[in-house]
Amino acid sequence: RFGRRPVLITSLTVLGIDYVITGLAPTIGWLFVGRLASGMAGAAYSTANAYIADVSTPEKRAANFGLIGAAFGIGFVLGPALGGVIGQYFGPRTPFLVAAGLAFANALFGYFVLRESLPPERRRPFDIRRANPMGALLQLRRYPILLAMIVVFVLMRLAHDANPAVWSYYTMLKFGWSEAQVGLSLAFIGVCMAAVFGGLTRVVVPRIGESGAVYAGTLLAALGFVGYAFATAGWQLYVFIVPFAMLGLASPAVTAIMSKNVPASEQGELQGTLASVGSLTSVVAPVVMANLFAHYTSASASVYFPGAAFLAAASCMVLAAVVFSLSAARRRTAPTD
């Protein structure tokens, strides 16, 4: 109803307010207030994807979705580094205030520079029945391919989130890494992911197609996770980060496939649904993966295996490829009108 531009501007403005509250919070209760406000207006990422779907031709959507992933990877590297330096020299609250300034600057850029991508004739009136994850999923079930693709998306997200859930614990326990070594390894992951999202997708996807990118990305990421699980020396993790980063081929390809299967008026709803499902998966993943790590490193474990969470992540990637393959086979054999 309102278009993409106002949603982006509002989300970025509220995000800036959240960071101001965080930077100035006198008690922990205020932190929850800021996070609650930010979560309620946290539509920037999904709206940005919908904006890209609006302005991209179908054959270029996967590559352009990859740019969002590249930006995330670059932020994953620069954000902690800048935050650490600023926090060390100017105090622990200062990084949040700097982040607030960046969010407000983005909002101003959106207000003065960004053009609306969704013309009025392609907008739909607001419907409360669709303004929640379950409602949106029920509406999108009209497109059978999306349900299978959402399963693939969830499995990929569940596997990916094994990294933030257990990486630090795993590397410190098994290889005795310091905080600095953990930080450097995570920065390397961010660099590799940014390179795949922002560069490799633009070269590989046009050559092997979106389906090929899904298979390559999921299976190579599975190889990376298996390597993490069975690594016997810390340097080996850096070797296996490279195939893991190929997940950056699969993620934008899956998003592009889904985007092509819904009309222009429902791109925002699709991206919002993916953001909601992804957020719910990110709630479940740390619980599952961290508990796997805790169980298989405890004294009561029947088998001592610190890499259990990564092996589970590899299984999720393989299962994602299988679900995608079954969905593709079903589409090929479906009767046409």
C-alpha cells in the first residue's frame, strides 16, 4: 500500500533510534525496549530484497540478490573491527552511537535519493490476515513450489547458523584458539562470503543456472561443514571455509527462484515471509546446535565428538539439496494446461 521506499526509511530510522537507546541505556530494561522497537520495524533487509526484485530482470535477480549477501559479508568483517576499535578508544557505548549515525544517514539517503520501485498500480491494500508469518505462508501456498523452496531455505539457514552458535566454543575447545584467532577466522569467513555473494554469483549463476547454483552451493557447503567436524588442526578450518562459502551461490539462487514464481504485487510479502521464517529458524538453530555441541563434549557422552553440530549442519545441507531435487522433478513431471 505504501511502497518500498517509506518502509525502508521507517525501518532504518527506528533502527537508529534503537542504537541510540542502546548507547544511552541506563538499565538493561532499556536495551529490551530498543530491541523490541527495532524488531517491530525490522523490515529493511526483506524490503531491500523486494526492491531488488522490482528493479531486476528475472535472469539477473540471483546475481543482484547476491549483492545483498556481499554487503552483509563486508559488514560482518568491518562491523566488529570498527566497533572494537571505537569501543576501545572512545568507550563501550560509542560504537552504538556511531551505528545510530550510520542508520540515520541511510534513512536520509533513502529520503533524498532513493526512488520508489513499486508503482501504485502494483500495490495491494493492507490485510491483517497476511501481516504475520503464518498468514503470509497460508497465502503463499497457492504457489506449491514456494513451500518446497521454503523448506530448502529453512534447512540452509539452520545449517548456516551452526557457525555463530558453536564456532567460538568449538575452536577454543578443540584447538585452543584465543579470542583474536576466533575473530580473524570469522573475518576470513566474511571476506569469502562477500567474494562469493558479490562476485562469483555474477559469473557462475549465468553459466550453470539457478538450479545448478543451488546444488553446487548446498553440496560444497556440506563438504565444508564435514571438514570443520573432522579437522585435526586449526589451519584446516581455513581450507574448509572456502567450500563452505559457496553457500553464497545457493542462497541468492533459491531466493531468485521463489521471486520468479510470485507476481510483482507479492514480492514484498514473499521477502517478508522469508525474513520471518529465517528469524524463527535463527531462534531454533542456536538451541539445537549448541545443545549438540554440549552433549557430545560432556563427560556423559557415549562418543566424544565436538564436531557433532557441524556434521548435523552438513546433513541439513544435503537434505536441502534432496528436497530441491524432488521439487524440481515434480515440476518437470507436473501436467501443463
